[in-house]
Amino acid sequence: MRRTAARLLLIAGVLPSVIGVAVSAQDASSVDASAAADGSALIDQSTLPTATEIKGSRPKADPSVLPPAATTLPENQESLKAPPSLALPDKPDQVRIRELRPLTLAEVERLVEVNNPSLKAVASQVQQAKSSLRAALSAWYPTLNLNANGLPQYLAGEQQTFDRSRSEIVNPVTGLEQPEDRLTNSAVWSANFGAQLNWNLIDPARVPQIAAARDNYERTRDTYLIALREIRLEAAISYFQLQRQDEQVRIGQQSVRASLVSLRDARARYQAGVATKLEVLEAETQLARDQQLLTTALGDQVNARRSLASLMDLPQDITPTSAAPARVLGLWEPSLQESIIAAYTFREELDQFLLDISINNSNANAALAAVQPVLSIFNNFTSQRFQGETNARPPVSTEVYGWSLDNTVGLSATWNIFDGGRARAEYRRNKQAAEESQYNFASQRDSIRREVEQSFYDLRDSQQNIRTTTREVLSATESLRLARLRFQAGVTTQREVVDNQRDLTSAEVRYADAVLSYNASLAELRRRTGLDQVKACPPLNLPGKKPEVDRMESVPIEPAPNTPACEASQLGA
């Protein structure tokens, strides 16, 4: 009974504060309802400030509103470092679980921030956007191109020409005049070098392209902050789910122990002749039902552990476990209205749509630059060094050599006067995309408020559920105790014990679900508002005397054999 007593004390310690918050939340909702019913409380929506007035047309990511992600692990967790990204096990021993590592919620969040590959991929996208911005900024600088045509090159050739106008020799056979022939050879060593310098003095597309690249960089930074918030929320919910499955296993084990005690008592009374065979069968049925509950809980526990291990990208042979039982984390201090305003202020999703508007406007201006003039200054420099002659009578002299230098400086302009309306159409398309981003902003704004309200109301409902399930667990525990005493005294049947035991199991399951829902809603509020105003629960006043050990705690649970499905389905035949 020691664990049960400690757990009931935990419930009793958390209950008053939870009830107080639930009552205050109900009072706040009633005040909101009365204010909404009063016509004087209505606000003219046309006077509300716009997002660009509050955040600016081009908001920048502010990592200071969110604790940065961890990059290193403490020394005692170095063995939990993620394996190389391209590592792939090829032997069964490499994926066999060799260690169960208990972890707290803080340790899980740190491991996720350090190891999670999805978060690393988003961080890589930020660096890619930064490199793209640097590439766009290069448009302000001149370009210099060097080229060389032969370092060196050798030209060799032979040419023979015939000139009939200068015929002086008569062929003695044919009696016809023969044209004069001329033979020339070429043998030249040469080296050519050139350099082109170009600088766009006027480029209408340069400024909007750089602005779009800068906004895209800020957008990827916001994407990283969003991914960081999401991965922390996912880690917290996965950890709470693991705690929930651990609690389910504990409930299943407790139910199996209780069913074993009931079956033992029923068999003893049946052998003594004071009970019927029906009571023994009822106890066996309840035991089978509780064993099924425990089997399902153990399977869900394994799945929850491996899901958390996948999220943290742990080594292949390590499985995490929860180092602490499920408990209420604390109390949410901000009101619903404060939570909504904080969400509007801190949520990077809204900033992304504002940046999309700025990016589309910059792209529209860049599209118009296609039909605007571009003015450039250029400087072309060429140099040549040669030795030898071309088209010279043999023998060719190698004493002939020389060099040449040419340098050209000037301005060049290009202007695409008419492109069939393509530039104007691209301009309209980007402006329409900016208008679409405005509608998406409004949709995201409504979605953010709905998310905050849903998490806030779910938190309030979970508070009430914790209160009711706490009383249900206390009542069901006492009812089961009285039913056992009545059964041992012979004034009731096994059916009453079975029903009360089933009620206790259901009540404990509902209490675990209520705690899970409460903690999940609390984590969602922290993620969706950017606030961390959670008041810790007061410490428990545990008694100095150690509670007595319940006799059910000493009942061993024998492991059930893993019977094949075909054989198990034929047991009843």
C-alpha cells in the first residue's frame, strides 16, 4: 500500500491549487461573457492598429524571446550522442537494445535540441539562406574576368598560291603558259592574355533582388524558431505520453495483483464450501481481463519508449525511460486575454506572412526591371606576345618577334523596350501573391487565437477532470476495500468485488489521462504563446511515518508465455 498511499498524498497535495485555478478560470470566463453582453464594451475594429504598424513591414527574427537550442551534451550524456547521419547498421547485434536509460524532461529536451536531425536540417536551411543573401549582395561589386588563348600556342602551316596574270613560263609539252606559283610557310609562337572589368552603374533589379534575399533569410530564421518551438513541444508531449504508459503499466500490474488475490480468496472459499463455482469463474474472468490490460500497456510502453528514442536520435542500442512519475507540472498564471496577445506578439508564423508580402513586393519591382535600362562601365584589356612569321617565303626566320597591348574603356547600355507585356504580367502576379499573403495572415491570426483558446479551455477542463477523478480514485479505493471485507465476511459475492476493482482501474486510468491532458495543454500554451509563466505546485507535506505495505504488493506476477496466435485461438476448443 506504500505506493498507493504516496500517490494519494500527491493527489491530495495538488488538488487544492488545481481547484483554485479552475474556479478563477470560471470567474474569468463569466466576466468575459458579461463584458461581451454589454454593448459599451464593443471595440471599433477599424481603429485597431495594423500588423505593419506594430511589427513593421519587414520584421526581423528575435531569438532573444526564445531560449537558444543546446549544442553540447554534458559529460554524463556523451554516450547518448546521435550516431553519424549516414550510419546504417548491418548486423542484428548493432540494433539490439543493451541499455535502458532513465531521463528527465529537461534531459529529453536537451537531447532533442542537440541530436534531432530535422532541427539540424532547418538550421542548415538558415545557413543556405545566408549564403544566398551574400550571393545577392555581390551585385553591388564589379566583375573581373580573365582569359588566355594559348599559354603559349604554336602555329605552323604551309601555303602555295598560283598567279596566272604573271605567267612567263611556257610548258614545252602542251605549249601553254604556266601560272607563277608562290610557296609560303608559317611558324609562330604566341601567347595571348585578356581581362574584362564590368560594373553595373545602374541596375534596377539589384535593390529589389537583395531585399528579397534579405527577407528570405529572415524568413528562414523564423522557420528555425518555429521548428525549435515545435520540437520542444513534441518532446514534452512524447515524454508525457511515456509517463502515461508507465502509469498504465503500474495500473495494470496493480489490477493483476488484485485479481490474483481475489482468485485466491474465491478458490479458498470454494474449497471450503462457502462459495460457488460461479464466483471462481468471475475471478478468473477478471484476471484474464486485467492481464490483457497489462499486456496492452506493456506494448504501448515499448512503443512510447522507441518513439521518444527516434525523436532524440539516440544510438541504436539505447532505449529511454522516464525517470520521474507523472505529476502536475504547475499552474498557468496568465489570463486568456494575456495569452492571446502574447501569442500575437511572439508567434513567428505571423512575421513570416509579413515577410512574404515584402518578398512578393520586391519580386514585383524586380520584374519591372526587365524593361528598364541598365548602364554599365567596362574596361577590356588584351595583350599578345609572338615570335616567328606567318605567310613568309622559306626559310622562315625565327628572329622576328613582337608584342601588342590594347585597352578599351567605355560605357554600355541595354534597354529592353518591348517584351510583349511579360514584365508587367509578372509584376501583377507578384502583387497578387502579396495580397494573398495578407489573406493568409488574417487566417493565421484567427488560427492562432483558436489554438490558444483551445489549449486554455482544455487546460481548464483537465483541471476539473483531475478534481473529479481524484475523488473517484479515493472513493473507488475505499469501495474496493469494503467490498473485500464484506466478501471475506461472507455477506457479499465475488461480483461486487470484481465490479469495484474494475471501477478502481477505470478511475485510475481516467486520472492518468487527466494529468496527461493537463500537462500537454500546459506545454501547448507555452509553445503557442511564447510565455513561460508557470507556477510550480506547492511541496507535499508527507508524513514522517512510513505507511504500511499492502499485502497485494507482495503478490508476484508470473510472466505469461508468448503463445502463438494459432495455438492461442484453439485453447477454447
